[in-house]
Amino acid sequence: MFDPSDTPRLYGVPPGVDFPRALVEGLRAHQSGKPPEVLARVQLIVNTRRMARRIRELFDAGPPCLLPRISLLTDLGELWDLAHIPDPVPPLRRRLELVQLIATLLDNAPDLAPRSAIYDLSDSLAGLMDEMHGEGVAPQAIETLDITDQSGHWARIKSFLGIVRHYFEIGGAAPDVETRQRLVIERLAALWADTPPAHPVILAGSTGSRGATQHLMQAVARLPQGAVVLPGFDFEMPAPVWDALGDAMLSEDHPQYRFCRVAAGAGITPTDIRPWSDISPANPARNALVSLALRPAPVTDQWLRDGPHLRDIAGAMANVTLVEAPSQRQEALAIALRLRQAAEDGRTAALITPDRTLTRQVTAALDRWDILPDDSAGLPLHLSPPGRFLRHVADLFRTRLSAESLLTLLKHPLAHQGAERGPHLRLTRELELHLRRHGPPYPTEDSLRAWGAAQKDPLAPEWVSWLCACFVNRDYSGEIPLDHSVATHLDLAEKIAQGCHGTGSGTLWLKDAGQEAQKAVTELRAEAHHAGALSASDYSSLFHKILSAREVRNPVDPHPHILIWGTLEARVQGADLLILAGLNEGSWPESPKPDPWLNRALRHQVGLLLPERRIGLSAHDFQQAIAAPEVWLTRSVRSADAETVVSRWLNRILNLLSGLPDQGGQAAIEDMRNRGRLWLDRATALEDPGEVPRATRPAPAPPVAVRPDHLTVTEIKRLIRDPYAIYARHILKLRPLDPLMRAPDALLRGTVLHEILEGFIRETLDHPEHCDHATLMRHAETVLAENVPWAEARALWLARLDRVADWFIDTEARRRTLARPVYFEARGRATLPDLGFTLSAKADRLDLDDLGQVHIYDYKTGAPPSTKEQTSFDKQLLLEAAIATRSGFEGMGPTRVARAVFIGLGSEPKELDAPLDTEPPEKIWAEFHALISAYFDPDMGYTARRAPRNADEDGDYDQLARYGEWDQTDTPDVTKVGQ
């Protein structure tokens, strides 16, 4: 196929050319005029399976011919004469072995790193081993590095690196994947050097970024019938620029740096690389402009020298659109609109970005038009339904069972799928309502069985038994062998998926995501014995990492012309429109991940890859993609929390164009931006809700017959301040849904405080000698232990009570000289016969003195309401006094009220008397009668937020009242409802 040559054969395909198509056309051209079997003897080696499929599709499209033998780089080890090289050790096994070694190292030297980092360290160390194998770097090369600063950090690193020496000493007996690949390539290169193959061998699509791959490229290029075809080779770069790419420390991030290394390894210069085919790029002028913009630094002098020689800048950027969106949401919506337009026009459009958050936003925006893009990356397994389910189950072993974690699993779509899913959901709903209203926040077997005994559902007893068997009494403290943890974890997951009457594992392992999850856990089960014992927390973290390394494709057929690619896929496929999105620093290019082992200078000394290698590969992908016929360049000016920084490549292009105003550079930028603004305006118009009349301030006036005929004294304050809340709660029968995880809030603190003080006073009533600090704190510790499961809240509340305990005991002694405690949590009620209305109360404490007068006390954990507040709004104690004078409290006749006192136990404890002298019970009761009479008027509405204590105070029913569309200065809109 090839004419004899004294130099290695290196060919290139320029950016903007469909590489697989150019490769196929070049193969046909090279065998033109030759017998058809010549093409059949060609061995074509490509680097990805996707490229192999694309090449096969192009050949299948015709004209008919015999096909070359297409193989992958990773399949070279399957040749019969390389069978003596052992199979590679599974990557998971190697990582689990390192987990055991690192755990042992940390046990002996716990200051090296936290145990929570065990799997991250093993994964990072395994990655370093792969790189060392691939680049042919032995551990001795790292150990002999000249480190002038003998810091403790370097000593710790050498401790970890000592772990990997064993794996290099065993050599090819149990090779890693990268080790075996290098052994295969070295053996193949040696065989070819002794006995070159007579058939043509072509290596296509690789950039030579890895040492082992570059070694193979050199071997293929030197074969008598061998050739290497490079993708995206920049034929526009002059020789002096190529010469400037020699230093990796300065040029690793340049898109063409790898080709410079390949050419140097082959003993030629990059200018000796020849075009593979006659296919020209879509826009040569744009290729020249981008090539100049991306030259290695310093570039300003080159722009000044070579910029004026650029031709047809307007034509070069005519089909380039620049979208600079104010937010990532607007960026995603503009992209979705353009993809929708492409779908309507029947054109192939591809979104290219490494930002997976942005691709998910675009996919969600396309869903409104029922367009499902073909996403090459799929969904990370740990975010799929089986992945989330398995992770939630793993968390059961490391944390105490909470109501949140219990209901998260019970409501998961994979839970209880074996049988009777409907009854399961019904019981789950009832359990959730119970836990929200009554708790406990950390369910136990006793609490669950007590709830189940009160249920009338016939399935409830067996369902609760299944709950208890699966979720409670799981104490996995300490370290457990990994194989035992995996078996226990998967057994429990299948029981939860099976349900109380089901069989098998429900639907856990079904469909694409379930099958992929089963492959992951099967591999983990098979390799688990290679790791040691781990804590439940370490196991959960390890399991999460294993799942996150896998992906699952969406089983639904996507749109054939709307595609989402990673940067790698863009190298091997073509589209009518390419959208290069997320062009911000940290997104594209992505920031190099921090290396815990070696800095870039040490990496360069020892011969490892620099962190900028990935930036260089991304730059090469960008240079290829921007050369497409039609291109969108998009970025968001702001992220969720800060201004963004424009991608270095886009920044260079804009700076170069802005410096060429006489050649139309500035005008080209404005045209690009104007095209982008058009789509941003469309995105804004799409989300513009239009003008909708604002809601008025509601004051519903329901029929008198449905209005409440019973309220408590604490609700009267709400009736005065926010009547709409009374309407929503008592007439609409709406009540706020309690939080799932009940927090140690003020309500619970008040309940606990009342119980503590009641127990203390009952004990000391007949034994005043026990009325001391120690007795009060003993009661406090007991009640807190029984009712407050949060250790921090218990300690805080105990400390607060301790600060006011002496004050309470001293004032309690004075209260005992005035009257004797008689009733606790006393219930009372009084009626308005003419209105048929009942007012009820529950007094914290009632004391009786020698004259038969009652002393009413109410405990407050914070500051009690002021006298002015009691006079105007907070009439709790005043109304309780009125009830007492009307024989309202059980066991008491009509009684004169001597005192009504708030006992405030906040940071500044104090007693505050209700203003009975200015607000006697008779006056209060008359005012109360007038208030209730007003709300029995059919024309009286329940006004929203009539007199809130603070303007920024949130109400339980503000959303229902559509507060925000109106404010408190608006006139209430009294509307009769339910007539």
C-alpha cells in the first residue's frame, strides 16, 4: 500500500475534518488501482470502540469493498503470540488490596491521614501506579529524587510509596492493566523489529499522550508498511512555533504538544508530517485564526507580526455564535432552543462540554418539547434508582436509624416491590404522619410495634415485623471483614426490595440500571476478600466510590439527531452544528486535580505526566471542535455564587480579534455576540410569565354555621393578630405538616421544662427540705434523657436550666409562702351561651392561698410577654383568670384570682404579673365576648396578617394567603365564601 520510505510515516488530518471519514477516504485513495484484497490485508488499529463502529458504518455506506481488519489498542494483547503474558489483575482488586495496606499503615501511623480518606488514597495511589507502569517509571526513580527540603510531608509520601514497591517487584506475574498493556506493546514492538509484518499496519486516532501508546506509535511508524494517522494536526503552525514546544514544563497545555513529542520520537520534525487525504477543513481561514490564537506563550508579539496576514476574518467567524449568558440556567435554555431548532430542521446537532451539570440542565429544558438527547455519557450509576437505593441501605449500618432514613427507603420506588406495593405505600403514609406528629425522631422496635398495634390494617402486624427485621437493632460498631459487610449489605437490600410477603429481590436487579448495579456488586463480592476489615463508615464511602465509577445508559430511544458528547466523542464523530458549552475556567478546561503525591516539578524530573496534560488534551479537543462548519461558543457570566472567568482559549480568540479592527476583527466579535443575544432574548421571552393580576389581601367571610365554636386561650392571640390562620386551621381544616426529623425546638423545650418543674414541685410539696439545686437538676437529667434524643440539645438545655435553677428555687420559696400548689396542667373551660362558643385553657399551675384565692402561674422558656402586649394581644393569663372566676377549672368553684404570673426562665429570669388591676376578669370577658361576637357577623372576614408582631414574621399560612403579592398596607378584600 505504501511506497518504501527511509523515514517513519506520520500523517495528519487537520482540525475541522471528520476524522473517521477522512481516514476511510484516505484508505480508499491509497489502495486505488490496486487489487481489492490489498485493503483486506490492512490492519487498522484505533483507540476507541466508538471510532471502530463509525469506520465500519462508513465502509458499509459504500461503495462495496473488502474491509480492513479493525482492532482496538486494548485488544492487542489477545493475539496468539502474546498469550504468555498473564491476564491483568482487575482494577478493583488492586484498589481493595491497597485499602488493606493503607489501613494497616494508618493504624501504625494515624497522623499520616484520616481514616475517612482510605479509599480515596487507595484510588489515587492506584492511579499513580498505573501512570508509573504506563510511563515506565520505577519506584527507585522516585525514591532517588533530590528533595532539598526534607520535610515531614515528603517523609509521609515516601511511607505511602513504599506500599507500591511490592507490585513492581512481582512484575509481569500479576500485572495491572497498564502494566500488561505496556508489556504487550513492548513485546509486539520487539516482534515487529525482528520480523516486520508484510501487511499494512495503520494506527489512527491516537495523540500519543501516554508513554506506552507513543511507544507503539513509534514502532508502527517504522514498519515497512506501517503508518500513523494523527487527528486534528495543525498544518498552519510554522516551524519556529513547533520548535518552541520542546519544553514540557512550558508547553504541556498546548493542543499540539503531543504531536511534537511523537515527531521527535520518530526522528522527524512536525513539518515533515504529511496530509493523509485531500479532504480540506470546513473553514481554512478559521483554522488559521485559531492556530494563531492558541500559540504557546508569549503570543502578543506573534499576534502583532502574523495577525495582519490573516485573511477573511469575517468569513472565518461567519458561522460562529457567541452566547454570553447571565446565568447557567439562561445558557442551558438558549442551547436547548437551538437544539430544538436543529431537530425541527432535521439537522444533526451535538452539545460538547465536560460540565455534567450543564448537560442535565439542557436535557431538562428539552423535556418540555419531548426531546430526549442521545447522551453518550449516560447516568452515573450511583445516581440511578438502584444506585441510590443501595447507598441508602449501606448508610443504615453506619448511622443510628432516623425517621428520615427510614422513610427515604420505604418511599423509594424499589422498596417492597415483591408484592403488595399498594398496601405498603398506604402504611408508609400513615407511619410518616405518625412520625411527623408524634415522633420519635429515632424510631425503635418498641415505638414501631406500638404504632403497629394501633393500626386497623390487616397487613400492619406483618409489615411492622418486616420493618423491625430490616431496619432496627443494627449495631455494626467496630471493623468487619469486607466480604461479610458486602454479603450483609446485599442480603438486607434484597429483603427491603422483596417486602414482607414478596419473593426474590423484587425489581432491584431489573432493567439496564439494575443489571449494571448487579455487575458492580457481583465484582465487589468476588474481590472483597482481598481487602481487610473496615468500619461501617469506611465501607459506605468505599461502596459509593465503586458505584460512582460506573455509568448506565438510558434505555429509552433518544432523538437520532440531538446529541450530547464528551470531548472524546467529538474526535470521532461529525455533526452539522457543534455547541461548545461551559467555556469557563474550571469547567472547560477543568482545573487539574490536586496530586497528593508529587508536585509538577518532581513529576517532570521523574518522567511522569504533568497535570497540564489534561488541559492540553482539552485544548486539542477545543481546536478540533471549533473548526466545525457551524459552531456555538457558550458560557455563563455568573455561576451560582460568583463571577466566572472566561475560558483561556475563548479569551485568546476574542483578544486576537479585538486587536485586528482594520481587518474586521472587532466587527466579527459584535456579529458573533449579536447572534447569541438573539437566542438569549428568545430564552428570556420563553420564560416570561407575562402580566398576571396580583392577589388581593384575603379576608374570607364564610357562613356563620361553619365558623369555629371553640378555641383555646393561646389561639385568641392568633385570632387577634392573624385571623386568616384561624380560618385556615379551623374552617379549611388545614394544619402545617410537622417536620420529619423533629428538631429540638422551642415547643419541645417548653414541654420538657413543664415536665421537669412539675415533677420537682410535686416531690418537694410535702418535703420542702428537698427543694434544692441538686433535686431540680436530677429531675432535669431524668426528663431530658427520656424526651430529648439529641445529646447536644440535652447538654445545652441542662446548662441553661442550671444557670437559673438557684433563682427559681429562691422565688419558689416565696411563692410557697403565698399559696400552696394544688393543680398542675389544669384544664378549664367557659362558654358564651348566647353565641354557643366555648373557650378552653390548660393552666400550667394553680396555687390556692389560705383565703381560697387562686394564684395562676405560667412557665415561659423565653422572655414573657410585656404588660402592653398582654393588654393588647397576648391575653392568655387574663383569660385564664376570667375562666377561674366562672368556675371554669375542674375541681374549683368560682374563685377570686389573687395573682396571674408569668415565670420567665430565659437568659434573664423574672416574674411578670398580668395587669389584673387595669384589666380585671369582668372587663376581659366583656372584651372577649365582643371579639367573638364580631366574628359571628356574616360580613366579618378573617383578615390575613391583621397585626403581626414583626413585619418579617413568617406565618404558617402565608403561602396560602399569597402574601408577597400584597402587603400589610393593602385594604383587606372581604369575600364571602362557601355561600
